[in-house]
Amino acid sequence: SYLEYCCLLCQIKAQLILIKIATQKNTKFDLIAKLTLGVSNLYKEASSHFNNLPLSKFGDSDFRDYLLNRSHYYYAEMLLRYYDNEMKRFNESGEGYGHALAYLFLATEQFSECNKTAKKLPKLIDSNALDKKIAKLTEIGTEMYDKNNRVYRNATPDLRGQKYESKVMITSLLPDDLFKLNVNLGTL
């Protein structure tokens, strides 16, 4: 329904605010990664709801593409969280360089996929900013790959099939739920 679809969009926005706050408060990386993956999953769910709306065939296909793009974007952001964590582990213990490199490659690959649809959506997504991000990640990845081959020689695992846990902290609250909770709508 339209209401469920709109609630999903509100959940996404609330979860993004939560991620921003958690990042500012230096929350553990794994919770932020789970929250970020949760945003990715919510965008995917919103896209599915959009496709099932009665008027979606008359709707803006660009917006549907935008929802899918954001799902991939936040999946890539989650991978960058894992990359950052592995680099931190490497700097502290000398372990994890290969894993960091693998996460960086996957994130760069995901951002590149995002950029394909971003270029088709210039009014919704700044593909130039994404181009710069991809270029920077590619440069870092190339340097890391060369350093790994010359110095560290860490195995770079294939993490493509790895499953990640997601977390959605802001659950849907439909109007019916408000009445069950006996909440006065005038105070909201």
C-alpha cells in the first residue's frame, strides 16, 4: 500500500539520521555496518513496494531506479565500513591487510555499478561526486595491491558470497499502531 511505502521512506530517513549520530558518537563499527546494510535493505524493500503500487506503471521509473541505486550505494558504504575496520586491525596488529583489500575492491565495484544508473539520473544523483569517490578508491586500491604484492603478501579472499547481518533500528509505525498504543495524535 501507499502508506507502507511512505513509512519505508520515513524509516530510511530515520535510520540515516541514526547512522549519522552513531558515527559522531564513535559507535562500534559493526553496529554502524549493520545499520548501513539495513538502509540498503530498506531501499530494496521500498523499490519492491513501489513496483507493486497500483499506479507504479504510470509512475516515475527514474524514482524506482533511484531506490535501487541507493540500495547498492549503501551496500557499498557498508563494505567500506568493513574495509576501515580491517585497516584499523592491520594498523594495530599487522593482520587483515588482505581482507581490507578485498573489501575495498568489492566496495569500489559496487560504487561503479551505482554509477551506471547514477549517470541516467542526473537530477537525482550527483554522478560527478561518485566518479571522484570511485577514482579515489581505485587509487587507494591500486597502491594497496602493489604494496601487498611487494611487502605484505597477504592472501586476498573472495568475499563475494559472504552474508552480512543487517539491523533496522527504526521499525514501522503505522497509524493503526498509534491507536493501539493509545497515543494522542495531537501531541505528535
